[in-house]
Amino acid sequence: MTNDMPESPSPAPAPFNRIPYVIGAVLVGAVVGLGGVYGLGGLKRNVSGDAAACAPAVSLSKRIAPLAHGEVAALTMATAPLRLPDLAFEDADGKPKKLSDWRGQIVLVNLWATWCVPCRREMPALDRLQAKLGGKDFQVVAINIDTRDPEKPRNFLKEAKLTRLGYFSDDKAKVFQDLKSIGRALGMPTSVLVDGNGCEIATIAGPAEWDSDDATKLIRAATSTGS
């Protein structure tokens, strides 16, 4: 599989279909070249080492779980402490960034690629979410994992007029492997809501209407009750 699939012609959001997500899951396996399911071991190691630090994220997840309905009903809320790997990627200037750079903030980590149709559909909603809620308490960190032609995702964002999102990338797609190692990435797109300690609050496999009332209410509740 190559990264030469056509880009979405319009930034306008479209109804999400779970079938393209399944296709995306197959594509990411081909592009990244991942093998084996080894999430359980990673999950146990994180839980044992970070239980105390991540217990507040589980408590927060339980408090906001009633809001995980409607457009965000597919969210899987954290029920056990899990600290994410300190994901490493680059910013728009090629400078190294890590997930820990956002410590103290609630972060929506999103993995996307131009060859992933539901990813492209989801990006305008993520851009609008960042415009609505982005600030000192919350940020959308959308990481592109195209492994060829680094200008293609930049051009997609430019042509779609998605100017609120910061541009982050990992052309080796290691961020996907890192999340897969803890059982939190099976296909594309993948999004994880993370607390200020780098711990999982909730995860979703597939796209969501991130600028919907359902999503914004849930994220506002997360930022007002936890950090």
C-alpha cells in the first residue's frame, strides 16, 4: 500500500461510516509493517509502574463517562491506570517534540494519514475543536504518520484551510507502534484523551464528530474536573 490515495476534495464534514475505519485498520498494518499483538504485556508494565500517577485519570474517566454518548458514544473510557509512552514526533519546523511537552494539560492525541479516508474526513472537526477549546487547559495534538512525500499532508491541511491545528508528524510511524504496544492503536484514525500526567482518560478507534455538542461537553467536563 502506498500513500497515493486521493485527498478529500472538501473540508466539509461528512457522516462517519465505521466501514472505512475497518479498511483503515488493514491499511495501517500494510503501511507500517506491524506484526503480532503484544499490547497485553505493555499494558501490564504501565499499570504496575504508574498506578498511583494514573489513578486520578481513571477517577476522571468514571466521572465523565455519562457524557460519552451520541457522537462520542464509541469512546472506551479508562477503567485501569495506564500511562501512555512518551510519544516522540516532530513539529512543523522539524524540531523534536514529545507528549510530555504537554504535561499539565488535557490532550487529545490523534493519529492520522492522508491515505486514510476517515482520517481526512475527521480533520475539519478536529480543527474546529481546537478553535473552540484549544488553550492553556486543552490541546488537540494531531500527528500525521504518512511515510512518504512529507509535503502531501501539509498540502492537504492547507487546501482544506485547516489552520487551527498545529502540524506534527512522524514519518516512521513509530507513534502508531508505541500505542499499539499498549493495545491502544488497532487502525486509523486512533485518538486518545490524555490527562496532565500523560495517562489515558479515554480512547476511540475510528473517527468522531469532535466539534459536536457531545464531544465538547465531555472535553469541557474533563478540563474542569481534572488536569
